[in-house]
Amino acid sequence: MPKLLAIKGVPLIGLYIRATEDFAILGVDDEKAKEYLREELDVDVVVTTIMGSELVGALACANSNGVLVNSQISSKELEIIRKVAEVKTVESNVTCLGNVVCVNDKGAIIHPEVDKAIENAVIDFLNVEAARGTIGGVKTVGMSAVVTNRGGLLNPNSSEWEIERVEKVMKVEVGTGTVNFGVELVGTGLVANSKGYIAGKDTTGFELGLIEEALFP
């Protein structure tokens, strides 16, 4: 059975979690979230804020090679994340790196207007090919899609051209759909890797079917 989750009663679980193939960063010490992440995604879990915020899904960009965060992160927070991953800090006016980059272990789509420092860090530190663009016409690509090493779910407004670009750069087949009863920014309500996924608690059975097809083609 698919696992449905709310954190603090909120189904926007993608804002509170950043997950990769091997680890997950969780912004709230929530027992059920930790249990689901270990069971469904088979990852090590660390609990920490980033820059004092619980919204680590929005703030951290990550793949199997490491985690990118804004340089304003505290040394204590860095120490916790470094228990499970390499971390690189980026000097930028943009704090929500998880919002502006959609990345797996093969490629990345980056917000068309972010500074070069972020693009360089994605290419050099996360070690992937990167292209600038939108997903579903949305510049905050990290919240407009969830792409793993097996598949991906994109904003339902994604054009054929955007879908083809994601598939070419990130080297997986993807589908489109919604989460949490019609939310188009699927990254806000879905956490996944190639082993499994967790959806926000308001996600419908129909939406779950599309998610499974997209993530596990």
C-alpha cells in the first residue's frame, strides 16, 4: 500500500523533506515520517533545520553525490547533514536551492534566472549535466517536478518540449500528474527515490496510479 503522510497536519511533505537514493534530510522530528522514509525509500535519515527553517525540502538541493545549501546555513546544521552526505555551501542571494533545481544522479534542470554560482555547483559538485529551463511553465523547477533515477512526475501543464528536455537531460522517462487532490506543484507533496515514494495525505487513488506509472515505468 502506498504510504500517505502529513507533517504537522500539512500534506505538503515535499517542503519538509529532501531525499536521495541513500539519505533523507527531515526538517521536523516526526516519528511517522522517519519510519516511512526508512521503510519506503530505504534511506538513512537525519533531522535538522537549515538556516533555522524546517522547510529543508525547499532549501536543500541534493543527489547521491551530496547536498547543496546556501552559505548562511549554521555550522551545527552542517555538522548534522555531514553525518550522511558531503555538503557544499553556495554564496548566493537565492536561499531556496531545493526550489530552483530539479536533479537526479544523471542530470539537472535549473531555474532559468539563478546566478552562475548555483549552476556551477550543480555541475561540478553534484556532478551532472545541467540545462536551464521551466517545468510546466514554472521557474521553480524543484517544486514543479519529482525526478528519480528511474522515472519522474512532472507538473501536468508541462509542454511536450519541456517533457522531452527533462527526459534528455535527466535520462529517464517521465509522466505528468498532480498530488494532494489537484496540486500541480508535485514537488510540494511527493517524496521519492528509485526504491519507493511517499505522497501527501490528500493524494487521491487516481493520482497515486499516475504517480506509480510515472516513477516506475
